[in-house]
Amino acid sequence: MYPILIDIQQLSVLVIGGGKIATRKVCGLIEAGAKPTVIAPNFSDTLQTAKRNGTILLRERSFQYGDTTGFQVIFICTNNPAVNQAVLNETTPRQLVNDTTNQNNSNFFNMALIKEKDFGIALTTKGENPRKTKRLKEKIQALLKGISLE
């Protein structure tokens, strides 16, 4: 893996799923300036609000063949293995794919980001242990609170 930062505003983003994990991914994408398309038969209240605010496009239906066409970044966030596999079956090597249910199917991983006023620190376990990454992020944030960097 090669760590990079991407201007996500320049890319077309698709999120398959409307639950807790999809909501977390979508919130991060919106914060980074993306306007993702989200496909799912049901959505969280947060995603419904984002739709009303015009920050995402919602397609209230199940995934259909051809839905990944034209998207550069795809997040698979469903708990349905058949849907997840259907999405994977139609993605191409030119698309960035993050399968949140099986990182072995992903060609990129999100990193936990600690944001400070004038710098950021990115952390990763390369998709192996998100809980460990979260704990490490919390410990570093606590450490930074006690340090003056000026």
C-alpha cells in the first residue's frame, strides 16, 4: 500500500448501503467535500437529512447491475454477501473499491485521521484491525492535548 491524500471533490463516489457503516463513510465524504451517491433500500435518519440538505444523492432501492458504471470510488457497506459480491463482480481495476465487510476485496483503505489546526496525523492497520486503529487514535489525541507544539 502507498499512502496518499486524494481531493475527493474531484471524484465520483458511490456508497452501497444505508446503515451505520455507510452513514459513517458518507459523513466523512461530505466533510471532505464529496457529494456521494448512496444506493440502499433503507437509509439512516442522518442520510435522509443529508438528502434533504442536498449533500448526497439517494437512490432508494436495491443495488442493480450497472450501478457502478461511471463511479471512480466505491464503498461497499452492506451486510448482504450476495449484494457485496454483485458489486465486486462489476467493478474494474480502474475503480477504487473499499469493501467494508471484507478488506481482502479492497484496493484501498481509509486511514483514521487526527485533525489539528495546522496539521494532521493519519493512522492505519492496513484494514486489519480498525478497532486497534481507533484506540491508537484516541491515545494520540489524548497525548496531543497535553503537548504545546508552538
